[in-house]
Amino acid sequence: MSFTRDITVTIGGTAFTTDTLANIQIEMGGRTWWEQSVAGVARLIINQQDPGIIISDTFTIDVDDQTGTPVRLFTGVVDATSASITDIGPLWEVTASGPLTQAGRRQLTSIIAADTEGDQIALLAQDALATTWEEAVGTWAEASGSWDSYAVDTSAIDTPGLYDLAAIDQLPATVVDEMAKAAFSGAGWLYETRDGLLGYADSTHRESTPAADYITIPGSVTARNAFVTATRESDIANVLEVVYDAGTVGGNALDSIQVYGRWDRSYDTTLALQSDAEAFVTRRLQLEGAPRLNLAGSIRIPLDQTSDNLLDELLEVERNYGIILQNVPTYLAADQVYRGFVEGYVWSLGPVESTLDLFLSEYSLSNFGLRWAAAGPTPWNGVGASLTWQDATEALA
């Protein structure tokens, strides 16, 4: 069944509507919990005479919710076009990319001072997305606004962050690489928002998600082959070395070594403090000391199987969103309820079939204990005396 919601693609200020669009695909985020996001990309076909699109045109995709209100799915800029003549007329293929692409093109040429990871990423976002003097159109005498109008919106970045990082002083450096290093060192996730911002979710962002904010998806609306799992020996790491600003620290999981043999791994971070590097080792040993049952691919949702309410919720999806899958096979979850987080997603909207693929990670991979300073003023009255700190975040969600 074709997609029944109205779609509007706006390129360089010109709107293209559903009847001229085909084969829309949007890819965002990453694929696993341990990798940072890659640049988002959108591809589509426009069936009309020369639409007048040029490289670097602004590019947005909106889909109407059930009330007819447009919901933004993607924001970026055009980075490629091609044209062909077919039996049904001229077809224009357009590709656009998200803000991480621009961050990959920018070079950092000035030192970023030692700071917490969120604040460093916010400064790097300014370098990644700010309009440079050379890019400002016209002359200063012709300017109608102020320089403040070129400011970069960093509201999607969790600041100040939770971990102290060393200064970034090995220059020049690619901005996106330094952002990824900071996010990895802080045990958080770099991502792009649907409205074109660079975001950072710190290490407590996900476990602080209230249970009411999770999107519940019945297993009945997923594709039959959705629940493919894999457990891999190569995922094990039980002898670790972590490089930080002042040296290295290490650790091992003896119980894991006795069962699975020795699996060495080294991680480079920009952490400033030895105590944080040691905590990094402990956390990774907990997460990687034994093989885990993981989803081997995406959960595919045919959009003609969803209710209007569920589809409206799915239109809001970004990386880090909480998901509850119901009625899953018992080999995936003994109670048939899978709780996890979105790592990446792919929208495919076409005239014959429309789907959403969600790449999910299991809840416990992101729930390794709040840092005390991040716990906030949560009231503890009424909490059972037997509750342990390890279980507190789930109980209070």
C-alpha cells in the first residue's frame, strides 16, 4: 500500500509535493550503541521539468500528521543532483546531507581549552556550523541583520557534560573527528536532529528518560523477519587498556577470562582524570565481559500496518528515543517485552511500499548507573529500603 500522508520537500525555498515525489529515503544516526552517528542523508526522485536545484540549496522533508500538521523528518543541504529522461518524463535524483557532513569539512585551527565534554562539543559545533566571514553574502554595508543572527543553536547538546576532558591542541584537526572523540570519551552519543541541529546526549541522558516517554510498538506491526538476533564471541573484551591525557590505565575481568579466554582491547580517550579513565575501564568490562544477545539488524515497520497514533509518534523519532517492543519472541526477551533505545533509523517512502527501519540497542547497554552529580533532585520518599542504586534509575523512570 502506498504512503497516505502528504509529503512536502522544500529545496531552496521551492516546495515539491507528494504527486511529484518518489522513492524518498532518509538515513540517520548509527547502527549500534558503541558507534557515533554518521552524517544523515536523504535521497529522492522528483518527476518534473528542470526544478532549478543547485548544490548547497537548503533541503527539508516534512510529513503531515493525522491532523494535517507538518512534522519535520530531515533538514540538510543539497550535495548532489542527477537527471535522466524516462518513459514517464524527466527524473531528477537529489541527495542531501545533514550537519555532520559540514562538520567533516571544517578544520579546527584554534585550541579548545580543557573542559567538560558537553561544553567542548558545543564549542566544536560553533566551528562546524557557524557561517564564516567568507561565506557571508554581500557587504557589511548591505547587511540587514546583526552578527548574532549567524549564531549556532546548541540547544540539543547536553551541557556542561559529566567528564573532564583535556584540551584539544593537536592542530589542525577535523572538527567532526574531535566531536566524536569528545562524545566517546564522555560515554555519550553524537547525533543530528530532525530540524538540522547537532546534538549530544551525555551518558545519563537515556537512563533519565521517563517511562512515559518511551514509544510502545506492538510486535504485530513489525515485519515477520524483524527479530533476527546474533551473539558473537568477537564482541567480548575482558582485558582493557584505556589511554587518557596523562597515561594509561588497565583492568581485566578474571571470571570472563576463565570462561571465554583472553580478549584484549585498547581504547583512546581524551579524559583528563585518572579516576574517570578507571571508571571507563570498569564500565566497558561490565558491558563487554560476556557475549550479549543483540539484534542483528533493524526492526522493520511497514507503515500501512500502524495506527495513526503510532505513526504520529514514530514521526518524532530521533537517536536516543526509548522504545518498548511488545510480544517479541521469548529468545529475545523472556517476558516478551524488549526495551531499548534508537541508535539509527531509515525512512523509505514510496508509491508501492513505505517502511521505517529502527536500529535498536538493548536498554542495559545504556544503563550503567548515574553519576551522583547527575541524579538531580529526585524525591526519595516512598522508595523501598531494599532498592539498590544499580536498579534505581529503572525504578524511578
